[in-house]
Amino acid sequence: MQKQGSSNALGWRFFDLKNRKQSGDLEKKVFHLFSRDACKAFNFVSSRRKEGVTTVLANLVQYVREQRSGKKLLVIDANFTAPRLHQVFGLKPDTGLAEVLAGSASLNEALVILPEANMALLQSGKTYRSMTGDISLERFQAVIMEAKDKFDYIFVDSPPLLASSSAVSTAVSSDVTFLILQALKVQREVAMRSKNLLVENNCMIGGVVLNRVPQVIPSWVYRII
């Protein structure tokens, strides 16, 4: 049975980006891919930890919910290295992706239905620590395929590409991957390694999202976008 979640009348921990237009532009790109290429599963990943993937994803989900109110949304926390989405939505750790991958729970049993929106959360799960760095490509693909029958949009919070081998599984299983870069923090070599890893695994890159953008953007960033 699906569980009902509480999100404090949309009092989620959404962090304002420097410019709300960033979320709007990203939503338009997602909708374009959804409409033109029938893409449903959108993966968000960084090179290393603390580049703001969860923050960007949470803001995007809020924006999509506002703009596409008739669509069914699923948010998946696949970042077993540092799961945070249950905190964003004000939930305690419970059955989630780890248990679905292990076969101890079905997707339907693990979903948390959020009451204020046509949206569900598949959090990391209570046993996620035993799954760190070990997301099976075949099992995650099966989760995504089942979710596509239930939802219009699927958003995946992925572990960092250079910190977890699971990031390749989540990227390959998704229709599109967006690479999150923290402006002025990530090094060019690190960003290129991440982009090349996605390309080598035939992942469709939807774009590069610059997080915490300062007034001046390094010129090398433009060359990889």
C-alpha cells in the first residue's frame, strides 16, 4: 500500500536560486525533451559532492509542479552516498529505493504520495547504506520502466559521477542527464572527466546547469556546454 506523506502545506526546504529564471529555463528544456522526444526520466548528477544537485532538483520540481499541474511527477533519491530528499520533503527515513532494488518491497509499496500535489517520492530507503556504490543497472532500469507506466515525469537525484559507480547506472537508465556544476568551484579537468564518462556510456546530456553562479563565469565553462 502506498504511504501518504506530509509536506507542511508545501513548506518544503526549497532554496531560492540566485535567479528564479534558472529554474524556468531548465523546466522549458525538460518540457521540450518531454514533448519532442517523449523523454520521461531526467537524471541530475554532479562530478563530486556538494555541488548542489538536490537544491537544483528541488527547485525544478517545485517549478514543474506549478507549470504542469496536470502531470504526475515522481522524484527518486538514488544518491546513496548522501541522501537528502526525504529531509527536503520533511519525511523520516522509510522504505524506499534500496528495498525495491533488493526485492524486499515493490515500487508501489515504497512510494510516498505527497498530498498537496500530483506527485510521489521514492526516497533512498532505510537500508541504503548497504547499497552504497552498488546500484545494479538492470534493477534500476526495471524501476524506471515500471515508473514510466505510472508517471509523466521522473526526476532522479543521482550520486556524484566521480564518487560512485552507481552514477553510471542511474544515467544510463534515464532518458536524459543534466550535469550540475558549481561555478568557480569545480575544476575544468573534473568537469570534462564527468562529461566524457557520460558520453562514453552513450548517455544523452540535456545540458550543464551552473549552480551558484557569480557575476563572472569562467570561459572554459562555455566551451563544454
